[in-house]
Amino acid sequence: MKLRALILLLVLSLALPFAVAQPAMAQDRIEVAQEKRTLWDMLFGGEEKKQEEPVRRSTPAASLPPPVPEVEKTEDATRVAVFGDSLAVDLAKALERSYAEDPNLVVIDQGVGSSGFVRDDYFDWGAAIQNAVADDTFDIAVVIMGINDRQNLTVDGESVKPLTDEWKAAYATRVTNFLQPIRAAGKPVIWLGMPPMQAPTYSAAISQISSVQKLAAFSAGAEFVDIYERFTDENGNYTSNGPDINGQPAVMRKGDGIHFARAGADKLAFYVNQSLKLFYRGGGQVRFAIADPLEGTDALLMARLPLQGLGQIRLLEVAGAVIPLGRVQQRSGELLSAGPAAPLPAGFELDDLVKAPVGRADAFGVGVEPGGEAEAD
């Protein structure tokens, strides 16, 4: 009897683990297999094993990067107003993205769709900019406009066909009148040229309008940014695609062949930022990189040569006037000396240009034989 009882206990101890084993019921967890203590272990000993907690593993959920927190702008933040047509609306949004984390610069969207310099009966930009300057609503002006201006312009009550000489003169006057109050208030202006358009005829017309704007902007002392080649292919033609600001291929233009897609607008804002560095250095202050020597004079608002743009005046940057070719620059020691200025070496005479030896590149078809006199014409 004792032997039978012992065998029965042995069989029960071997079958007990299979009876108590249970499959995992939860789908979101995996239980680690655990060894159960049998009757044999309890009767005849055996090392007790520590029960392990089940390991839970949850499926990771797809998550987007956290949104960029909105930065509160300071009270004295530099106000950059973007004036123009629907292209200005795209540009303003891109500049807002570019300076979203800068508390010292705020972008003001002043774009008006379907507007331009021709149809002042629809929207008068001359009056609008005067009001903006009078109300002191901005510190720096960014302008991009012209896609709606290929139409007749009224001059002295008569309709003038677009892109004729009379039309271009009247159009340039309107651009100048737009810029005068801004420059008179001492506010810098960044003027953007027109990009290429998909329709060839329309693109050629917009290119001519951009050229008129360029001369008028230069004459008024604005900083002109030529963006045409930035949005063309390797052959100089319109393309809807191109490298973005990170150098990756992207769609630059919208399906209408006129407006900018998001990547194109961001690229346009990048070029604007390069010019903004001339005036904006952070901290809510606007400073000019190059002082205008005519500032504060009656000549400030007069039409000047194209070299008057703030990014182009290199001659006026030195002394406020064109330096004669024959002048020899003084040395720094002479400029700092307290004594009387030493006489400057005499410059060369223009007649010397035709006295080069015969055969030299600068003889220009004339010249002198070695040891001889200049040949007669």
C-alpha cells in the first residue's frame, strides 16, 4: 500500500504543471514562462525559484514632432511690412515662418490681391502708402508687385497701351511717387523684381515691367533684389521645380504658373533675409549698413543714377562723390596726421592714353613708335 501511494503521488506531481499551465489571454502583453513548484519539490525539497513579474510591451503610437511654440513679440520689435499684390501675401507668410522664433521682428502682411500701380481706381497704392507712413505702421518696407499691371494706364485722361514709352514713363512716375514718402520718412525699402512666368508672352511683359521698377527703385534709393534667375532652369527658362533652401528638389511654383508654392515662397523669403541684414541686426533696432550722403538734403527725393541703391553705392560710400580717375588715394598715415596735408602726386593726363607704344593693347589703333611722337589721326 505504501508503494502504491508513493507511485500515485509521483504521477500527480508530474501531471500537476500541465494542469495549471494557462495560455496568455491579453494581446497587449507577453507573459514570461514561469516554473511552478510541484508536489515532488514540496515533499522532497528543491530550490524555490522567485516568481517574475510579467513583462508588458505596448505598441508605440505614431507621433508628429511637437509644434513650434509661438514666441511673443516684444513691444519694440522691428516691424517689417510686406506691400504688394497676391505675391506679397505668399511672401509675408514665408517671412512669418522664417522669423517665428525671433521676438524682435514682426511681419505685417499688407498685400492686396488683384492690385497694382495701373488700376489706382481699384486700389490707390500712392494714397495707401502715405497713410501707412503717416500712421507709422512699419519700420522696413518690402515690396513685390506687378503681376496685374500689364494693362492700359490712364495718363491725363487718356488710355495708354501697356509697355509703350509713354506707358513706361507714367508707370515709373507712379513707382517713384510710391517710394518718395517712405524714403522721406527715413525708412529702408527692399524691392523685389518679378520672377519668370510660365506663359512666354506674359513672362516677357512682366520682365519689362520689372525693368522699369528696377530703375525707379534704384533712383529712389531702394535696395533692389533681382530674383529672376533664382527661379529658372539651367537654360534661363521658367521652371516650376527647383532646389529649396536646403538644396533639395521641390515644387517652387503653383499650378497657375504665376504664384509661389510654399517651398518657393520660403526660398524667396531667404533672399529677402539677406537684404534685411543690411538694416536689421536684432534687438528691435533698424540700422543702415551704408549712410546716404544726401540724407537730410533737398536732393534726397530727386531722381538719381542707378548706382544710388543702398546696396550699390560704393563710390559714394567713400567720400560722397565720384573720385576722379587721376586721383591718388592718400595713405592712412597722411589722413591721420595733424600737420598740413602733403601735396598729392599729380595724376596722369587723359592724353597719355593715346601715347601707348604701337602694338600694345591700350593703343586703340593709334600709338607712337618707340622713341617717336604720336601718330596723327
